[in-house]
Amino acid sequence: MGNEQPLWSPSKEAQQKTPLYHFISWCAERFGKVFLDYNAFYAWSIAERADFWSAVWEFSGVKGERGDRALINGEDMLAARFFPDATLNFAENLLSGTGAGDALIFRGEDKVSHRWSWDRLRAEVSRLQQAFRGLGIEKGDRVAAMMPNMPETVACMLAAASIGAIWSSCSPDFGEQGVLDRFSQIDPKLFITCDGYWYNGKLQDVAAKVRAVSEVLKTPVLVVPYAGDAPALAASLADARTLADFTAPYEARAIEFAPLPFSHPLYILFSSGTTGVPKCIVHSAGGTLLQHLKELRFHCSLEPGERLFYFTTCGWMMWNWLASGLAVGATLCLFDGSPFAPNGNVLFDYAEAEKFAVFGTSAKYIDAVRKGGIAPKQSHDLAALRLVISTGSPLSPEGFSFVYEGIKSDVHLASISGGTDIVSTFVLGNPLKPVWRGEIQGPGLGLAVDVWNDDGKSVRREKGELVCTKAFPCMPLMFWNDSGGQKYRAAYFERFENIWCHGDFAEWTERDGIVIHGRSDATLNPGGVRIGTAEIYNQVEQMEEVAEAICIGQDWDDDVRVILFVRLANGLTLSDDLAKAIKARIRTGASPRHVPAKVIQVADIPRTKSGKIVELAVRDIVHGRAVRNKETLANPEALDLFDGLVELKS
């Protein structure tokens, strides 16, 4: 790394004002400990997980009955259970506020805006809860939603959780088969949809897709008005009602919160599904709540009344994470649509107007803003902004620098990484430590994160597999329809016995930070040396000529050769000189082993709905293998561009 100065350092005074600082002091007194520094506290959170997670519960004021036991079978990853005697209700904990203050603020591009108070949110959840029960929805039933990131979606989720129903969502830009690949596996009792949505300034019609999906699911449909004609869409379906008709018979009253076990299922999230039918990952109410409270309160320093924003759709786990901000008493700032409609300043306009304290987005968005010449630091008043969060893919060192040079000088930048698998993060920000260029600050409290080599040994300053060596509360309960748990065990525990192997290629830094080098199933192995794809992207995407890149390893002559595909800026054409310049940049910035055998220009690069490029799918295309579930992609047609671009080994 070799950086002499951090990009940002919290002052001692600022550290002492953080919830994390107060939490550490509280734990020291509560448990009779002395923590000389943060690292000592982190070590205690791993060594004494029962005490640590009990402290998170107590300090955060979780509503519920904790019970006598905090952890049983703690040394067995698959048999461990946190708070086996506890009862709580997830929705009760999120509906933490009352009154006329803002709970939810919403913008749908520049077309729609809404503002919901805490009292309105509670009233809407009450009516929806009664309507759900009137439909026969009970504890354990599934409620599936194909919805924009709007207030009604949050209310529907909370109503389902208040009963003990299991919530699952995707965004309305999913194709028909992508929706069915997910929801047909979980047999929902209700399918919730919008009547249309806005994207890039244009109305997107969903009527034909909704009709096709509802015919297969054969379940009642709830149509929420947004950008189309809800009554007409509902009338065209066999068993459907608009939101207004659905809740009309019910008056708002006190919400009934079902007391449920800590491990009661809350969410079903889905893997990307580009290499097979999406896995249905079931998350618990208690584990999700405690983990999100820990991350939001202690790692993000979120306070009641602050504005929390994350640019996400309802098909990405960051939507579930964002929703939990309500449990802290924060105001959620929701956005749906293109972040560049009507122009590239739309999210910063929103941040300025609503005084975001936390601005969350993807690394790809930060890079696009940088390359688009947008400089909010000069054009916007972001005085309230104190934390920028980036995830979705590794944030390049240049992305780190741009946040400080182009967005705000005095801001905590937290690059984070985790995923759908844990509906949260393994490594993330820390308000007590400095930010160094290109480094994630460290592991989350209570998570025994490490980097292991192929021999199952912990390694420092060497690339390896990101693992978690002890059980933690937000591990999935199971995969849906996974009899005997075989798929679940294969996904995380096949590589190392009794150790969670996350599938990220990672490295500790000299400052106990973490660098994520990409997914380990997409690492390149030329000459038997493992190379992370992010190392190549960090070089080529610094070049103004390169808008975006994707690289894969192609089987070739009993080895692997690196193939780099580039989407160029401003209609440029890849010349021999530019290809040589790209290779030279990679050779000097990374190493000779990173240099691709071929550099090939493409018009577009395929990505998932949450913006992640799909290296495995491109690798399959290049090797002449079929790609399943193309409808999970935001731009599936881009895959066709790679067919036949690279010669196959004879």
C-alpha cells in the first residue's frame, strides 16, 4: 500500500462523540473490562460473542424478551444458535418513531415525490396488516413483491413482518422469467406489484409481465399505483385489487406485533442466478435486526432523525439494510429510477435538499460520476454529509481519492463488502480509525473474519479466501427447498471444515485493513498464480479512454490466459496503440502476470440489476457454454456481443 498519509482521520473529539465510543465505554463498565484501544474491543467481541451480542441487544434497546441464553453450540458453525429463548418482532423494532416527523422521503426521478410521517407509516402498516390477515396471510406465509423503492414497499414489508410472514422482493425491471425463477420457488400467498415505473425519464409498462407472472403464480395480486393505471391493471387480472380497494375496509388502529422466535424467518433473498436457478437464502428476524443495528449504530454512527440514503433497488440486499435504519429512528431517503435522470446531479440535488447525513451507493456509480466530470464539491452544499458508503464491487484507489477530491474533503468514506448471503457486511467502515486509499477499514464487530490460503492457514499480506471462523447471528437459517441442507453446506462450508468461506479473494493490509480483489470464483490463474480481477480493473479504469472493463480467464494450451474486454469512452475505437497502452498500464501498475493475452473492444458489458458485472457468464459464453437465466441481468443482450469474439481452443 505504502501510503504515507490517510485520506481522512477522525479527531479525538469526533471519536468521543460516536455511538461506537460510547458503546465501548458502556461495555467496559458493564462487563468489568479495560479496552486499551479499538482492536482490544474487537478481539473481545470475538472471544466473548455471547456477551457482545447481548450488549448490542441491551445498548440498542431492542424490543423483545431476550431470554437467559445468548448462544448455544457456539463452536459448531451449523449448529450454533443465538438467543434460542428470545422472542421479538422485527416490525415493532423498526416502527420506532411516532409523530409528524419524517419517516420516509421519496423521489422517483424528477417525476414523483412523497413524504411520509411516522404516524402515516404506522397507519399504513396497520391497514395493510389487517388486509393481509383478511386475505388469510399467517405466520410463515410468503409475501412476494415486484416493486420500486418507494414508501408503500417499506409499509408492505413491515406489515408482513408484523404478522410473521416472510418477505421477498425484486425490482420491476426484472424480466418475466427472472421474476418467476425467484417467486415460483417460494409459493407466495400474495404477489404485490406496481402499475408501472419510471426509468431514465420514460414510463415503463409492466402490465403484460404482471399478467404473465400472475398466471403462473396463481396467487392474489395487489397493485400499487405509481406510474401507470392501477385500476385498469387490476381489472385485467383474475384475482387482483388496487391498494386503495385492498385497505379501504380497514381503519388505522394499534398494530398487533406477533411475538416470534429470534430465528423466525424474515426475508428470502436470492443469489444472482446467472449460473443456475437463484438460490433462495432465508434470513432470520433476530439475526438481521442485531447485525443491522450494530452496523448502522456503531460502524455508521447513525443517530435518530438523521437522513439515511442508499441508492438501491428492491432486488438488492442493500434495500433490506436501508430499511433497518428505521430501527435507529433515522429518516429513510428513498429513490427509484436512473441516477442520471434528468442529469448526473440528481442524487446530489437530493442530498443537498434533504441534508443527507449518510450517502450510500455503488463503486460503479462513484466511478461514473468521476468519469462524467461531475464535481459536487464545487456545485452542491453537502455540509450535512458525514459518511459516504460504497459497495457492490471493490472501490478502486482512484475512487477513494475522487470522493475526497470531487465530493467532499471532510467525510468518512466507508467501502464495505459482504452480500446477499448474510444480508449485511463482513468488512466495513470504522468511525474511530483513519481511511487509507484503497483499503476497507476492517472487519465488523463480532465477526471472526480472516484470510486463509488454500491450505487453510491464516495469512497476512498475502491474497487468499475471505473466511469467518466462528458462528455469527446473521448466518442464513437455510436455503428454501433445500432438504437436508446440502446446498447450504456446499455453498459456504465445503471448502474448509466448520469455517464459513465467503467466496471473496481478499488480503490483509499492514494496517489491519482489507482489500477485496474480486470474487474468488472469478479469479484468474495464469501460470497457476491467482490474480484478482479488481487488480486489473483498478489499472485500466484509470484511463480516460476506458469507460468500463471486464476480464476473464480462458482455458488455453493446458493453462489459462487473461482476456480483457473494454468499453471505450466517447465512441473511440480500439487501435493497436491503445491496446498496447492498456497492456503497459497493467504491466507497470499491477504486474507482468496481469497483462491480458488479448484486449478486445465491446459495445456494452453485462451486469446484474444491482450493477455488478458478470464475469462468470462472460466466461461461459467465451467457452461456448450456455448461460442460464439471462433475465436476471439488467442488459442481457450484452452477452450476445461476446459470442465468437475469442477463438476457442481447437
